[in-house]
Amino acid sequence: GESVGLHLPTLSVQEGDNSIINCAYSNSASDYFIWYKQESGKGPQFIIDIRSNMDKRQGQRVTVLLNKTVKHLSLQIAATQPGDSAVYFCAEFSGTYKYIFGTGTRLKVLA
Amino acid sequence: GAGVSQSPSNKVTEKGKDVELRCDPISGHTALYWYRQSLGQGLEFLIYFQGNSAPDKSGLPSDRFSAERTGGSVSTLTIQRTQQEDSAVYLCASSLNRNTIYFGEGSWLTVV
């Protein structure tokens, strides 16, 4: 089931640097993955997705990498900006209706 | 609508009162989800609708919680006899079959 964590891991990054946020997923049968961004006081916002037949997908300033061998997903943000400060979490989908969400990582961008 | 719409956005209620939270999904989305998020925590699955039926209610915390969906569209989550531990953000999301789920901004519930 979905995991819930009281203390989110935090990644602090200098403005302009690249950020890498990692996620370990649980089900080897999962075939669709999504990264969400959640700013304080708002609902989760879709960033980028990837299907299991791909290893990499690029968006605007963001790249998602999928390593099915070790069940690992990462989100790379290029040239991190203050507006990128938020909680980021991954979601996996295994073909039933249920998405499983990671606990999230808080990204802090330092000026 | 353009996105998932939830109301009220904020609700303060007294312990013991009933509350209703409404979700209007993206037009045409057949799947609808309710999640709960407590402060600083992850997403807790509550219930899933496919059309008007709810094949999985396993996440509802107690029998004080219920949800319905009518016309394959709007859904209402009802919490009876609210308790302080019910204070959280209640998030609704919708999707069109095996695709991305899109979230609303949430209903922030505070029980005092």
C-alpha cells in the first residue's frame, strides 16, 4: 500500500545547479510512472511521465530516467530555479486502477 | 471543466459535525479518486470510482467516511461526526483509463 512518511528527505540545491531526485518503486510489474510537484498549499501537479518501454524521457528542463533492473526512477531538473522549490514525488501504476505514491522529497533552492 | 475542481477549498468545523466535500472531475474522465494528505505526509488512498461504482473502498478509515458519485461525474466525500484526527487535505483526482491522474487543489479540513 501507499507509504506515509513523517519526515520528508530534503535536497538543498544552489540556484542554477542541476537537481536529481530519486525514487525507488515497489512493483516490478508497474509499467507507467509519473512525477508530481506539490507546492505548499496546493495540489500535486503533473510534471512528466514515462512508460516502461522507455529508459529516458525529456521535457522542458526536466528529464526522467527509468532503471527497471533496480526499480529506480529519477527526476533531473536542469538549472534549478527558486520556483522549483516544492515537494516532488513519484507514482507507479501497474495496470490495475491503483497508483502507488512515494513519500516525496522536499527540494529547497538556495539563492 | 479545464481541471479538477474541489469545494470548499477550506473548511473549519466543530468536532462532531458532519462535512461534505465535493469534487468535479475533468470532463469525460471515467475514473475518480479520493486521497487524504496529512501535514507533511504522503498520499493516503481512500476510495476509487469507475463510473458511478466504487470497486475499492478499502482506504476509507472508518464507517464515518462515505463517498458517492452520480452521473459518472461529480463525487461527494462525507465525513460524519468529525474528529480532530480527520483534519487533513482531502485531494480528488481523475483520469481517463490507465493514463495520468490529475489532481484538484484539495479541500483543507480543520476540525476544532
